[in-house]
Amino acid sequence: MAPSAATQSFKLNHTMLRVKDPEVSLKFYQDVMGMSLIDEHDGGDFKLFFLAYEHQNVAHRAQREGILELTWNKGTEKDDKFAYHNGNDEPQGFGHIAVSVDNLEESCKRFEELGVRFKKRPQDGKMRSIAFIYDPDNYWIEIIPNMTSK
């Protein structure tokens, strides 16, 4: 079904995840996942971090697609027992974000070398063309092959 005139300009701009420790999460998403911090906002008792891949040449955050917003409620990093529900434990709700890569095997090898925890490696289970890794807050990230690559 083609978009209507009323929705043809819509874009899925961002997804928000709450994080316990912004330093740990920013390091993961920048160093492991290769995203760039494109904007941040301090709201007093919370802080927002906006990350994206630098594949889009746009002037403003609101014009982009595929942004990850990390929300930190200040002080959570100091509580050893604090954790967010990742949506996959009971009761289930939110499932995961997905990142496409040119070479699934090489990307998974790199994740292993960086000490990233896996939920599912490509060789596990029936679905051999995907992997799932965990971020520092135990959110799942599905790793899928970029279908335009070889």
C-alpha cells in the first residue's frame, strides 16, 4: 500500500533506550557499534544522548532516520542493584533494535574480540543468517547482513 499524502513525509526518527551508566553505554555504542554522538540534552535530573551512523548528510537531528536516543536518569550508575527491564524477560514487551552489517561473520568475530556478550551466534539455532548481542544494559541488538553486500 502506498503512503497517503498525509503520511508520505513521515520518517521513523529515533528509538529511546534507558541506560544505567552513560559512560559505559556511550563507549559501547561508539566504540563497538561505530555510532557517533550527534547531539545531547541535559534536562537537570536526566540527560539524553543521541547517536547515529554518519551515513546521512542532513543539517538537523529531526531530519534524520535511525537515531538511537539513550536516556540516563542521573544517579542510576551509583546503584549496584539498579537495572532496567530489557523487554525480553517476562513480562515481554520491547524486543530489540537491529543493525545491518556488510559481513556478518567478520562483524561477529570483531564483537567476540571486543568481549561483547552474545545472545545468539549465527551458528546457533535455525536462523543462521543473524546474530544477537547484548548492550551494557542487556538490551538485545540483532545483527543482520546488509542485503546489498556480497
